[in-house]
Amino acid sequence: MTTKVVMEALSPTMEEGRLVEWKKQEGEPVAVGDVLAEIETDKAVMELVARIGGTMLKHIVEAGATVPVSEPVAVIGEPGEDVSGVAGKRGSGEAGKPASGNGQRDSKARSPGAQATQPEPGHNQPTSMPPAPPVRAAVQPASAPTATSQRAPEASGRVKASPLARRIASERGLDLGVVAGTGPEGRIVARDLETVPTTVPARPGIAPSPASPLPPRPEGPRPASLPFTDVPLTQIRKTIARRLAQSIGPVPTFYLTTEVDMERIWEARGALGAEPKVSFNDIIIKSVAMALRQDPACNAWWQDDHIRYWNEVHVGMAVAVEDGLITPVIRYADEKTLRQIAVEARDLAGRARERRLKPEEYTGATFSISNLGMLDIDEFTAVINPPEAGILAVGRIAEKPVVHEGAVAVRRRLRLTMSCDHRVIDGATGAEFLKILKGMLENPLALVW
């Protein structure tokens, strides 16, 4: 009996997935638990596993296709079974189309975890992932993954590379075939091209003039190549666009900014010394968690008909990835030591950049932090990630002349800006939280009591 394999909801917010690569080819035997394909969700690259054994009879969609949740992608059954009436024509309909050049596709939105209306016996059912934080587990820091430097060709013989890497290579005239990839399974990503020398080829039919820095305008019809490049939207970029539209418009946001004296924290961090090295971001995560424990009024979610005040503190930390942003979560951050936070933060950030986080590792934050200080940004405002009620934007630590103990002195200062959902947090409420946070950062002993 043939069984359809469907696109599963591999993350709580997933509505569609891009089939990156088939791991089981047509005609190969399949056992329960075997990895059938790699799927790019809205946050990570995950594995689609077999729920039933048999033989891979047919791929309904090709690698590169974007498929809504619960739509069929393959057929498993016994060797020799007729799949013409089950699978339909390969690549037919929107589910079977690879992403187009402009990244536009007209499909019905499906809620996360939605299942097929009438599943067949043995149907490869999608699994629903709860968005709430999981049950507390023992703290056990994991080691950071080791990036691979081997380049793996795709099944079609093409080099594996992200859309952004392909665009950069096209603009700079780079041959991806000679670049070693450090992404998942040797995939070439943008950072792999940073040290590759640029060799932009001359455009056909246009000979540069030595007397002018610009090539002469060609006679006759324009070249077939366009003066721009359309890059299809990735799943993570689609989700960012949708989530930000849900925040900056409907959420009545106001901003509070304070400046913190960081001299004592600077000295305290220097005294720690030993590995793992504790960063200022780790210290801020710990400080925010402690402040939320003291003042839980900002440790809350807006839930339309009620406000949920959390008794647990789970701090999200924004991490820039190649084609977007993801927010891994440090769970029970108020109960962890600075060293535990340092180890966990590095592990989560490393796997976030490799798109290898599990859904429970980037959902369920009760408050978030976005830090651009390492990029020399003095201050900025961050966009709230619903249903959270607040997010803290962290700038750089800079030396400034200030009045200290009645005299002008050069001190290390840090500007913090909190974005507040006014439906949950009033001005005085947010100001009180920042006052507590500032006191902790200016008095490092507060972090160890």
C-alpha cells in the first residue's frame, strides 16, 4: 500500500518549507526513522524522517521546491506499486515549483502544525511543536560545533551554496567550484567568500576604454543580462518580514533610554580571566535575568485577552545569521552562573549561524536582548518580538568625559534602550526595571547575591 510523505511542521511557526536536498533517492529502501530529506524551515535546516518503512517510489517535488505544510512531497510503498494515481505529475501545482527568481509564490497560508484533512493509512503525519518553554532540564553546557571545510557537491553536480553566496559570487565574478564551504554539509556561505580575490570578467561585447573609467555604451540592443539580481526569499527572511509586521504596526511601542557607568563591570570582567571567557553580552544577559526576577512586571507576554506574567526567566539573545536574524533562548538565565551562560550562549550562537538549532532552542523567550555594541553602534531601538512585552537594545561601551564625584573624568559608559509594549508595560514600570538593571551593572556584587 502506497503512503504519501507530507511536508511536516518542523517548527512552531512553520507554514511552508523548502526541500533543500533529498537523502533517499527513488528506488532506495526506507526504514522507519531514516532521514528522507533536509528541509529549510523559517529558522533552521532540519531533517524530514520516515514514519513508515518501504521503498522510496517517487519524489513528488524536486530539491529546491517550496512546499506548504501538509502537502505531499514523496511516495513510499512496496517495489513495483503503481504510483501514477497517487503522486500525480511530478512538479505539478505550486507545491512542486522550485523558488522563482523573484521569490513570489501564491499559496494558501497554513497554520503551524496543520495536518492533512484526510490522511491515508500510515500517513507521514506532521508533528506539532509547542511554542511554550519546555520542562526544566539539568544545565549541561554543550561544546560548540566544529565547522567543516569540505565542499560537498549537490546530487546534480552543482556546488552547494546559499542564495546570498551565489549572488556575491555572481557580482564579483567568483568561481564557486574552487571555494571550500564551511556551512552545513560543506555548503558555501557568504563568509567563505570574504578572502577570495575578485576577478570580475568583462561583459561580452563591451570593451573597456583606457581613456575612461566607464565602459562605452554598447550599440544596438542591450545585453541579455539584467543590471540587477533577484534573490528568492528564504524561509527565515519571510518569517522576519511577517513577524516584524505583526510588531511595529499593531504594538503600541515606546522607548526608554538610560546610560550606565561600566567602570566596575569592566574591572570585574578583567579579573575573571579564566576560560570560558565571559563577554559583556553574557554579563548583560545575567543582569537582565536578575532584574526580571526582582521586577517581574516586564517578564510578560501580551495574550490578547490577558497578560501572562512569567515566573520563569528565559532570555532571548538576537544573533545575526547569514540571511536574517534568529533569537536563541537562555532558559532559566536567572539561576545560571556567568560561566554557564557564557558556554551556553556561544554554543547556541554557533549552531544558530549554522542553522542547526532545535525549535525549542529559539522559542519561548520571556524577554529579549539585541546587542550591536560590537559593531560600534552607540544606541538604537530594537523591535519587540511578540508576544514578549519588551526588548533591550545594547550599544557600545565608550569612553566619555562625565562628571564623577564632583569632577570631570573619563569613564566607560553604555547606553541601553528598552522598547516597551504599552499594553503591558507603562512608562514608570519600564523605568523602574531599567533602574534596577542599571544598579546591577554599576555594582557587580549584585550579580552574585
